[in-house]
Amino acid sequence: MLTNVVMSEYLTLSEVSELLGKSKETLRRWDREGKLPAAREPISRYRKYNKADLKLKFGDFFPDSNDEGVTNFVTPYRDYSVLELFAGAGGLAVGMEKAGFKCVALNEIDKWACQTLRINRPHWKVLEGDIKDFSFTEYHNKVDVVTGGFPCQAFSYAGKKLGLADARGTLFYEFARVVNEVQPPICIGENVRGLLSHEGGKTLEGMLSILDEIGYNVMPVQVLKAINFKVPQKRERIILVGVRKDIAINYKYPFVNRKIFTLKDALKKGELFNSDVPNSKGAKYPEHKKKILDMIPPKGYWRDLPLEIQKDYMGGSFYLGGGKTGMARRIGWDEPCLTLTCSPAQKQTERCHPEETRPFTVREYARIQTFPDDWTFEGSMSQQYKQIGNAVPVNLGREIGYSVIKFLNDYYSLSKPE
């Protein structure tokens, strides 16, 4: 479920690295030590791995379905409600709405994101301000799911087992506080993949400990790849799912969809959208940068430049290790976009249009994040880019929503609460 696996007999070193979540150097060492031997291409001598052998050894890492048409769609048995924290510009909220949830309230501190939420959904209750200033006790036992994309912060470890009090002052503390006040059957936390290794894994360990303390069993943590959920973007998110301990039903993550959508699917009329992307404003490159990027072909990056220009453009980075594949990067029509950032023209994470030498426009950014075209963004252009870049892709939110509805359908069917 963690990745898309190419439908061929063999996988490359890069594909196995992505599949297993291990570095290429670790895989090379395993090969040398005989722990995970690799075959070699006859001419290039590149490592390759037999997919059938890998599946026997690491079956849990392979997607649940080979069906490109697999769907997570499920009809709610009743009206389900969601309370969203750290709502941003509404990517997860819109996705949950598309799945069938009613949003009872959203909290967000950024004033422009709040303006965006209000102008698009005037009936939503938007609680603008610091989450610390709000009590949510009015929703106790009245909300089916609490969601939140809390920022990743380290904790101060006072003892062996981190408790809720130790997390005070962090935004995860506030997420856990609200879950504890509301006591929904299920809560969903969302974060960047880096949470896995943050503070050597101790931050995540602390979060799991706190959810356990307030009465929630945490499902095995997974990294969901947006490209497996009808999003034309190589974006990864950690999903933290807590199920209240009195509930004997486990949550199941959404099924992977094997069809991979590309930048063309995002910006042109097709299966994802029924029209080409609307025109909109967008950032521009300074002239000296445009001259450099004019030399880059679709799907190319800084290594496609002449050597002397590489050295000049990269500066000291030229002599450092690592691929730095995001620098001077032009996206191709036939590939998913790389992860969007809060700014469309950062040197380390370039995302150049495939044909025109410019960053993606605001509406192109929104399309890549699968926002509907009628979802508008408030604030300056830089504020709009920031809101979109920080968002959970709408289609990923929808698929998560379907999986939560399946859980709630099962729960209410068995418990039959009055």
C-alpha cells in the first residue's frame, strides 16, 4: 500500500528503495552481505530485483490490489460529522466533504486561509485564531471524527513514557486535548513523512504514547503516497489513526489505485478534470534564471546544462554529494509533478512548466493538488501559493474519507447506538 510498483518482472534499485523505505546504500550493503542479493543487468551492471522474490520476503509492503479501477467509494449509512483542526485552505476538509462528511467546525490560525474557507463555504463554522484559545467540549460525543494536520514539533522527555502533560506547549498537545475533549470514535492525524525520523523517531513515539493515554488505539502508521490516490503529484503524507479503545473494530487504510495520473491529467481536459486549466496569475522567473531554465528539457534538471553553466548555477553545491534533482527541474507532461512547496520558484525545489519557462500558475498549482476550479484562494499571490502548497491533496482527503466512512458504517452497524 505504500507505493506504486511497476508491472514488470524486475524492480530497479530506486524502486525497491522507495518500496521498502530503505536507502539505496542500505540495499547495496544488503546485496554485498547476501541479505538481499540483487541480479545485474548484462551490460550496465545495474542492480535489479525479482519482484516475485521480493513479494515473498516483503509482501506487506506491496499494494493491496492490482486493479487500476479499484475504488474506495462507500455510501454513509447515516450523516457523519467531522471537526477539523489546523484546517489550512481546506484540502482535507473538501476531500472529506466529497466523501460524504458534514463539517461542523474548522479551526485555523492563518487569517488568509480562514478567508479562503469562508468565501468558499459560507455555511462552515470557521474558528479563526490560536487553537489554545478554544474549547471544544460542546462537541463531546457529538462528532464522528476529529482530523488535523498538526505541525511536527519535538517534545521534552521528562520520563520513560511520554504523557500528555509532557507535550504541553506543542500543537500535537492541542490536537490530543481536543480529541480528549470530544471523544470521537476515530481521530485522524496527518503530517509529513519526516515525522517518522523526527528526533530519531522519538516524536512519533511520544504521539503514540499520548493517544494511548487518552484512550485511543493507534493503527500501524503508514505513509500514503498521493500518486496512489488519483493525485498527479509525488507527495507523501504520514497518517496517524486512533480508534477509541471501547471500539472493537480496526480501521483499514484506503486501497491503492494503480493508475498513475500525470501533469497532463492535471492541466488538460480528461479523467480528472472536464476542461483545461483556467488562466490565472502566476509567479515569474528573473531573466537570468529564465535563461538557465530555457536550456532544460522536459523531465530534465541541472545536469542537463553545459558543465561550466552547471558549476556557475550550482555554486558550492556542485561539489557536494546527493542528486539535488529538484534544482533547475522542468516537469514533463507524462509524469506526476514533484511535491509542490509553499513557493513555486525556490532554487532547491524548482517546478518549471513543461513547455513555457515559468513556474506553475496559482490555478495550475491548485489543479496539481486536485482542488476544484471553483475553489478560490484569498490573499496575495504568495499567500495563495502558500495555502495551496501546504494543503492535503483533495483527492487524497476524499479517499481517506471513504475509508473512515467504511469504519463508521461497521461501527454503528454493530453498536446500534440510540
